[in-house]
Amino acid sequence: MRTDIFARLDREPEPPKIEIPRMSRTRVTLFGGTLAFYLAIVIAVLASSWLVTLDWKIMLFRPYQQWQQLHAFLDYFVVLGQRGPTAVMIAAWLGWRSWRQHTLRPLLVLGASLLLLNVTVGAVKLGLGRLGPHYATQIGSAELFAGGDIFPSGHTANAVVTWGILAYLATTPRARRYLSIGSSVVALGVGATTVYLGTHWLSDVLLGWVAGLLILLALPWFEPTIARTETAVLAVRAQVRAQWRERRGTVSGPAPADGPWPVIVPQLPAQEDEDAGRSTVGTAHSGRGTAGRNTTAQLTQPRSHATARSERTPTTPAGSRRPPRSRPVTGG
């Protein structure tokens, strides 16, 4: 029994109606305000403003030395922001959702959001090249363009996007509300944990939160592309299945008209046929006539060579086959 996503799609070709978020005026306004806040953080770091000073104060405070009893737990909790483990967990959940809802949209939305995350956050990371707190070289410096890759925080942005996708794809207002609260708690916790462990500046985490939120707010713009991608994937799958079925039918060939299995007629070897004929002639000559017997029925019964010879009646000619001995002629 097939349990993959496409098996459910075969049963009901038309997926149920799912409300897809649209780019409303409220969402556009939120996106614009969030983008302005994003640019303000970048400018503040570039100008080495009070935000960079705050970064150094927190770093010199060394939080990881203040509450050491939390260190072991937070080392595991921060994994909720790593891209690999979280992507696998969320993909498994959304795969089940796709199977239940008869649509590939949840998985495609996850793929689109992760692609946007890698492109946008990765480009800024490599472009600014900021070093982390453990690799800082000058107190009070922003540590930009030094070959680093921590600004914005990838853990924080990934936590916002991957867990926020669950709220974005929620089908009821109640589920959306609860998932929004849960994903916000996880994202805030992961960002604060990176600051505690000393792997990121506070400004890195702020920009990571804002970067992830921008991706979630911009997803409705990509919904038409996601829908076209789903249609194209299903069309290619249908074409591949049709070709596979056609190829399978060509290789196996059509079934015979009389039935599914061919009829095999056994035939006697030539030597056994000849022996059976001799046996019939021999019995007729010896007086055990078989004129009334159907010889065709005898030929159709398979016999071994030894059995055919054992039933023959030997015919011995009268008299001796030995030539007479010549006697010497005696004279007298």
C-alpha cells in the first residue's frame, strides 16, 4: 500500500480550498517598517554608534561566566536555531501536512523561505564580514570587513523563519495564534542564548530577528510562483508515470486471447514414436491384435524408451539360424 504524498493526490486530484495569505496593506506597512528598522541597525553598526558600545559592554560582562548552571542546558537549546536539525524536523511535519491536505504547498513554502534566508542573510554576512566577540581585536570597534560571517545572526534568523513557517501555514486562527506565540518564544530564546554564550553581538541578534521577520512578511509575494511550481511538478510527475506505464506495457506485451497463460502441447521424441509403432506392429503379428485400438491415443501417452521395449513381443523365426556344419567326406 502506497503511503507517499502523491498517493493521496491520486485519490483526490483537486486539493481542498486552503486560505492563502495575501499581501494586504497592513502587511505591506509592516514590511516597510521592518525594512526601515533593518537598515537603521546596519547603519548604526557601520557608524560605530551607541549600539556597538552596548555590544562591547555585554561582551565584557561575559554572561557565560555569571550563570554557569544554565550553560549545559543552553548548549542544547541553541540547536533549535541550527539550520540542519530544524529544517529536517519542520520538513517532516510539513510532509505529513502535505499528505493530509493533498497539496505540495507546505513543503514548497518551506523551500522558498529557506532559499530566501540563505540568499539574503548570507549575502549580508559575507558583504559586511564582521568578526564575533571571541575573535574581536580592538575594544570599541565594530569589527567589520575583517573576514567574519556573524552579522546578522544566522541562528536567530533561521529560528524565526523555520518555526514561524508553522504559524504562517496554520489553517485556523486559533492554531495561528498559538503557533505564533510558540515560534516567537523559541526565536527570542535562541537569539538571547547566542548572546549569553558569547557567539554573537547583541546587534547581530537584533538584525537576525528583523531579517527573519522580513522573509515571513514577504512570503505572500511568492505565493503565485509557489502555485505555478506545484502545478509544474505534478505535470512532470504525471508525464513520467504515463511514460513508465507505456514502457511497462510494451515490455510485457499483450496477453493471449484464449487466456492469461499459453497452452503447451507435449510432443513425443522421434525415437519413442518409432518404438511405439514397432510395438503395435509386433503385437499384431503375434496374434494379440490391436486393430480396434486407437493408435493416436497410444501416441499421445508419454512413454519412456525402456517401457516401450519391455512391452514388445519378440518374434523368433522358425528353425535355427546357425548354418549346418560340413562333415568331412571319408573315403574307403
